[in-house]
Amino acid sequence: MFLSILKLFAGSHNRKFLRDCAPVVRRINAIEEEYQRLSDDALRAKTAEFRARHAKGESLDALLPEAFAAVKNAARRLCGSRKVVCEHEQVWEMVHFDVQLIGGIALHQGKIAEMATGEGKTLVATLPLYLNALSGRNCQLVTVNDYLARRDSQWMGHLLEWLGLTVGCIQNQMGSDERKAAYGCDITYGTASEFGFDYLRDNGMALSAEEQVQRDHHFCIVDEIDSVLIDEARTPLIISGPVAEEREPPYPRLRDDVAKLVDLQEKLVDRLLSELRTELGKLTEGAEPSQDAMDKLWLASHGIPRHPGLLRLKENGRLVKLLERHEGVLASEIEKDRRFHLKERLYFSINERNHEADLTQMGRDALRPGDLDAFVLPDLPTRFVELDRDASLTPERRAELRAEAEATYVRVSEEIHAIGQLLKAYTLYEADKQYVVQDGKVKIVDENTGRIMEGRRWSDGLHQAVESKEGVALEPENKTYATVTIQNYFRMYRKLAGMTGTAETEASEFHDIYRLPVVTIPTHRPCIRVDENDIVFKTRREKFEYAVKEIVEANRRGQPVLVGTASVEASEALSRLLTKNRVSHNVLNAKQHQREAEIIALAGQRGAVTIATNMAGRGTDIRLGEGVRELGGLYVLGTERHESRRVDRQLRGRCSRQGDPGRSRFLVSLEDDLMRLFSNAGIISSMLEKSFKEGEPLEHPLLNRSIGTAQKRVEGQNYSIRKRLLQYDDVLNQQRQIVYSVRNRALHSDEPRDTVLELVSEEVEDRLGPVFPEGGAPDVREATAFCDWFLTSFHLRLDPEELTCRTLEQSRELAVGKVRQFQAGRESHEPADMLRYLERHVVLRAVDRNWQNHLTEMEDLRRGVSLRSYAQKDPLNEYKSEAYKAFERLMRQLRNDVCTGIFRIATSMEALELMMRRAQGHVTASGPATESAPAAQAAPAAKPEPFRRVLPKIGRNAVVRIRKGPETLEMKWKKAESLVRDEGWELLETVSE
Ligand code: ADP
Ligand code: MG
């Protein structure tokens, strides 16, 4: 009831939008007609005119009709013109249709325009891009891959550049100069990950303002927005680099043991299943299996979830239903003990839904016979108390034993973790499904598109676990330098818009997370596609046989077929069957995606058969070849229902573009993952029992609906995973913004010293707190401690009495003033621009080092809190409060690093020495105390940072003057650099840039 009201409402919302657009479209078309009379130059001059009017305050909304008309008219003028796009010559033959104008209005208003495949969304985007670029800000268009960014920027650039705009495109292999030039254009095309990584590099890594490439997060249109913001959003963007590993990774060492354990478990499950089959065989018609039998089934599905014998048993819908019920019973609080004891009959237990693996006592015994404590975490607190109470120990021995206990703890927890990851690698990750092995590397296959995700790695050691399983070389684990989720990246834009063929099913997510409303734009011509009912088969084998039969028949007629599969493995299996039946075909999958656009473009030709793993976000439309229309157009045959309805709709939408004929059908088997995990077994099994005979497929509208329900459940689950990820990232996101703003201030300010002194001032104030307790007299001991800290950090002396006779405020002024004055004094013997460089460097280094450590800490924390959920606490809340504390520590450490860094770094060795002498002189000159601080004291008491010669950024071909002793030389920087860095030469000045 509520849903249908919502639908009605959404429908009326949509109708209102379309109604409001109608007069605007009429106006655009009327203006466009007038423009037809203008000369080319006069039309081109419109761009400058619009820009000037906007600069004078006319709003973009007001300019919209004229601007859209100018774009449309330019498109008209270009008809018949040629342009080479991605090495192929194209002829421009497009003038915006009315529905495309409507789509353009939606995008300008920051909405998602749902427009079917082949409606020409690429062209639609030119309208709002042109309009919004009139503001002079950088407008961006996100495509799903690099190839499309290049293609679309060149093809649409033909139109936009004619109108006088500049168009750039970001490609993966580009260096920062090229990137900067591309972002400098009015309009920039590129992929979400390139944009996101550029943001991370700009804010987390760039060492000078010139190195930053992006200039704006102003207006962004995301093409195939569902694919980008929903499918890709599950993995955050991470910039990482190798860490020096302290220990050998444990995986190779544990691999054989775990393989043996998996083997044992397989045998155990074999046995359970054979007992179960016997028992079920004896069962009279209609009787329920015993609890013991259900326990066995439960054990098998938690033992080896993808055991072939188990999958075969699960073809029986009734049994699946019973298992689900049993699962529910065992999950309850009352049955906790029984569940625990049941699990202990296995070597390990796997939870397929939650992706968890757990070793049991039996498993531990099998791994390390006789060693009761193997893989059990030592109870550290108790151990520590024991050691403290043991009076027979010397302090040294006690410390030693403590360290030992800690080391054991670390080693054991590492091993437990590694075993868990290996178990998952063996039981849940299959080659050619979740990953492929190529060139001796394990590469992740994107579940949603079937493409290889080059360079991405599973985190948390899972990748190394799979590498060990496959016997390939282990790649080093990485440390995170910077990370952001796709969601939080795109939420930075002042205005966001999107286009896709399928947004409707995810409308609520777009609304909740991005505040993006979805409007459905009608098609240019009515869609006449025929969508047939799903056909359900008992087994996968039957399903594929049927698919091959259908394909062969269509192929005989000459009708092109697009076959959708759910995995690379299924594509290959189907391909083999087709080859056996002598049907020539193309396979589009993870292993050959470079050619994909070309293959797709030909998929509508007579007699073409194309197999694809998931068509979402492919971005190329399929045109029908000659005579294909008469054969009924393209036939889309899905051989499995995807987890999400949207991906299925994408596949369907590939046929019947722009009023073409076409038909679509999905085949489903009870062995499919979706059916196994989430099907509404009730309805299906009862239907099956009545009418299911081997080889006799089922077809009924009711089945479509129950499959739809299963999909909705998976979609819901995936949405909550994404939302969860976002809730966690929101915490980090606020912190990231604070840290990045400190960093950017240091980077952009002409006076980085201001940032330094600000941080110094905050730290000083923080540390003065205890000296001036609330309502009490100044604390002398605390004042002394402060002065000690001040001396070790800055080599500058303060006396406790100087503080205790002042207020906190005055003391801070005094201390910070000393630092300010001393630093200013350095300008007399160190070049001012180099000092500025150093000051900037000190802040950046402190920010980066601490932020990166913080990221690692937060990752650990996140892993840690998920364990705490056992203690009935909400892990997210735990995470938030711990994250807050960690961030406070981070900021404190950061400020402290700046304080200690600033006077430990100089432009030359002499300058450093001079500075030290000055600091001591300072002590004697200004300090009322008689004794001067000895040199040993002036040197940092805490970990001294070694003197590092930090070199300013100088162009390699710049000529510089350098000096050593009496000798002065002039030479190019590329030669001089090593002399200055390593040979003790002093850089005097830059002679020419
Ligand atoms: P979508 O992204 O919506 O699936 P595309 O932008 O790839 O669609 O365009 C599909 C095809 O339609 C392209 O080959 C394009 O040349 C063509 N097309 C788009 N708009 C027009 C138009 N106004 N007139 C003629 N052809 C058009
Ligand atoms: Mg497109």
C-alpha cells in the first residue's frame, strides 16, 4: 500500500518535472530556429556573450534556453563534418532530440536522468556541460573507463570546441603536467578512480601547490552513475605503497597445513553427506528428516559450503527450506550452546553469507597435535599481573618475560588471522570466478562487470593467502598513504548529476546518500521490446543445454544473440559448448576487455553471437545490422539472474534501442548462487514438487516475482554493506578534511610560518594547561616540566618563574613570541625563500607521517571493533569514540613533530651550527639565570632527528651557484644537486631558472 503510494507520488513527481520542461523545450527550439539564420562566427560569439552576461550576474538558469539552443544549433551545423575519434573517422550526424534537451535540463538541475541505452546520453551531457562551463569553473564528466573518456571527450569535443570551449581528458598513464592541463580546460572527461586518486595525490601527497592538478570540485556529471556510485563504491580508493615487512608473511608457512585441514574437512563432509543421503532415502513420503539429519546438513553447509555433493542435495527445494529453518533455530540465543558444540564437530566453520572463517578445537588439534595452546591467544593482562606479583624475579627478568609474552601474543594473533584468511581462500575463493591467475599474479575479477581490476588487491592479507594457495610469488603488503571512498569523493562536488539506463531500482540509495533525485526521461521512440518470463531449470546442466539449443536456433535464422553470464567461468563453459555445436561467437570477459567496445559494436550484425559477463557500464550501444530488424532484432538471453535487478535490466536494455524490435529472456537454475543463497524456497519448492521433472523446465510469472524478491534481499544486504562502509568512512572523512586543510594551508600560504606558529601556539597552550590549574595557583613543578620541554623542542630557554608570574594567556604569548622571534632571526643568515620551503616541509612531513600512521591505526581499529560486537556493543559507536581519541593523539603528535622539527632542520650545515650557537647565545643573553645551558642539553633529549639536508625544489636545468670552502661554482642544478646533498657543498643562490 505504502509502496504503491510512493510509486504514484514518484510518478507524479516525474510527470511534473516533464510538464515543467515542456515550455522550456519549446523556447529552446524557437531560439534555435532563430540561430539558424546567424553566421558561424556570430553563433560562436554567443559563448563570449553568455560568459559576460553570467559574469554580470545573470544566472545560469536564465541563460539555459539560449545556451542549449546554441549547442543544438552548433550540432546542426556540424552535420556531415568528419572527425577522427580514437583512430576511427566518424561523421557527425546528430542534432539533439527534445527528450535529450529534457535530459540536459535534469542534469543541469543536479538530478539523475534515467535514459535507456542508445538514447544518446553522451550527447545529452554536452548541454549542461556547456552551460555550466560558462561560469569559468572546471566542469567534469565521469565515464566508466579510460577508453570511453578518450572517445567521448574527442567526439563531444568536436562540438564543444567548435563553440570555443576547451576540453581535456584524463588517462591512467598521464603525468601530472598533462593532468593539470586537462583539469585546466573548461571541461574534463575521466574515470571516477582517476579523479579520486588525483584528489588524494593533490591533498595527501603533493609537496608544492604547483604539483596539485585539480582546480575545482564544482559540477560533475557521472555517466553510468549506478555502475560508478553503486558497483564501484564497495571498494574505497586507496593509494598505498609497499611497507618494509618486519617479518616473513606467515602464509607460505601455514599453507600446506591449511590445505591438509581443508582436505580433512572435505572427507568429513563427504561422510556426513553420504550418511545423510542414506537417511533421507529411508524417509517415507512427506515425513520430516530427523534433527540429527538436519544437523548434518547444517554441518556440511558450514564445513564446505561449495561442496558439489551438498549443492546437489540443495537442488531439493524442500530440503533448502528446512535447512533455512534449522539455520534460524540454531542462530537463536537459546540454542547458542548447541550451535557451539555442533561447530566443534568440524575442523573449522565457514559462514558463506558473512564471509567468516573460524578454526575449532578439533582443527587446532589437527594442525598442532598435542599442543593445546597452539593458536590460542595468551591472556596478556593475567600474565602481566602474574609477573608483577612474582617477587622472585629481577626487574630485568620481569621486563624480559613481559616482552616475551607480548611477542607470543603478536605471533599467535598473526597466525590465527592468517589461518582464517587461508581457509577463506580455499573454500570461498575460486579461480576464474573471484580471481584469475595471469602472468604469475593473482588478479581480482570485478564481480559486477567480470573485468580484471588491475592493480587492486584484497586487503588484510587475503590477497597473500590466495597467492599462497595458487603457489605464485607473494607481493608485499601495502601501507595506506591516502584513502577515500567513492561516495565521499563525489559528495564534495557543489553540484552532482548522473545519467544511466537504470537508476530506478536504486533511487532510494541515490536519494539517501547523495541527495540525488531520479527522473525517468521518456524514450525518443516507443520501446517495443518483448520481455519473456524466466524459465527455471532444476540443474545448471539442463539450463545450459537449453541455452545452447536457443542460440543454435536463433543463429540458424541469422538473428543476433547477446548472451549474458554471471561469471567468467560460465562464459567459458558456454563458449566450449557453442564451439562443439559449431556456432562461431565472441566472448567478452575479464581476459580481453580492450577489444570489448569493438565486439559490442558488432553484436547486432546478422548471425552474431556474443557472450558477455555483465553488460552494466559498458557504454557502447548495439546497432542492428542489415536485415536484422525483419528477424526480430537482437535476442538477449540471460543465463543467470544477477544479484541485482539493475544489472539484469542493463542486459535487457541492450536490445530494442531507439524503437528497434528485440526480445529478452532469462534462464535460471536452482543451482545458481542467487537461488541457493537467497531464494524464497517456499514458493519455488512447492511448485517444483508438483510439476518438476528432470528436463522439464518451469515458466510462470509467479516465479519471476519470487526471483525478484530474492534479488531485492541481496540488493538490500549490499546496500547496507555500502552504507556501513560509508558510516565508518564518515568518521574518517571529517578527520581527513581537517588534516587536509592544515596541509593545504601550509602548501598554499605565502607564509607557511603562520601555520607553523599556529601549531606551535596550540601545542604550547595545551602544555601550559597543567601549569595553570583551574581556580588554583600556578604549579611550579608543571612549569619546570614545561620549560624542559620548551628547551628540548626549541633549544630555547624559559624560566619557570617567568611563567608563574604570568597568566596562561601571557605565558603562551611569551613562549610563542620567543619562537617567532628566533625563527625570524634566522632570515639574517638563511635565504628567506629557503626558510619558507623548510617551514612548509616540516608541516607536510608531520602531517603525512602522522596521517598515514593514523590510517593504519584506524584500519586495525576497524578490524578490532568488529570482534567486540560479541560484547553486545555497537561496533560503530565503539569505533567512533576510539577514532576520536586516536585523532586527538594524531593532532598532538603532529603538532609536537612540528615543534621539534622546526629548529632541527636548516638550509645548510653551517646554518644549522649557527642556529645552535645562536640558541645557546640566546640562553645566556636573555636568561637571568647564571649558568648557560650546556651544549649537551641543547641537543634534543628525546630521539634526536638526524640532520637532514632538505633541498628546495629547483628545476633540473636551472643554473645555481654553490660553494665549498674557498671555492664557488656555477652549474646546472641537475649536476649540483648531488654535490649539495652528499658532498657538503652549500647552495648559495639560483642564478637563472
Ligand atoms: P547511451 O549512452 O544513451 O546508451 P550513446 O550516447 O552511446 O547512448 O548513443 C547511442 C547512439 O545514438 C550513438 O551511436 C549516437 O551516435 C546516436 N545518437 C545519439 N543522439 C542522437 C541524435 N540526436 N541523433 C542521431 N543519433 C543520435
Ligand atoms: Mg552511454
